[in-house]
Amino acid sequence: MLVSERQFSKVNDLVSDLCDFMNMSKPEVYVFEDFFYGIESYGMHDYWIEISAKTIRDFTDSELRFLFARELYKIKAGVVYQT
């Protein structure tokens, strides 16, 4: 499911704030259902981030901020899984 202002707005705001701080364009963020915690970034020119709903549900705002900052840094540095 694509994160937007209407769906997972807290995540959308968090990623937007981090992207503004890091001076980068906001990648698409998708939420998937899983029994495990997980977040990963992918792409070559058009990047996106995938995060499990369990991670969003169980992690604090600070923990989510750390996870998204890490993935955004990987995108900015070009250290992502290229698909």
C-alpha cells in the first residue's frame, strides 16, 4: 500500500520532514503486511522504501525516524539494492 497524506499520514509526514532536512526528493514508501520487522530501500533512478506494517505498529516515533533516516541516507549515497 502506498503511503500518502490519507494513508499512513504519520509515516508520510515523518519521511517528508526527513527529506526536507536531508535536502532530497521524497521517495515512494510502501507498507506491506508481514509477521516480521523490516524496512528496505530499492531502485536505481526511481527509489522506493518498503516497510512492514508490524514495524510501523510496534516501533516508537524515534525508532521509525532512525530507520527511515538510515534508508534515506542509503538512497542519497547510492547504496541500495538495484532492481
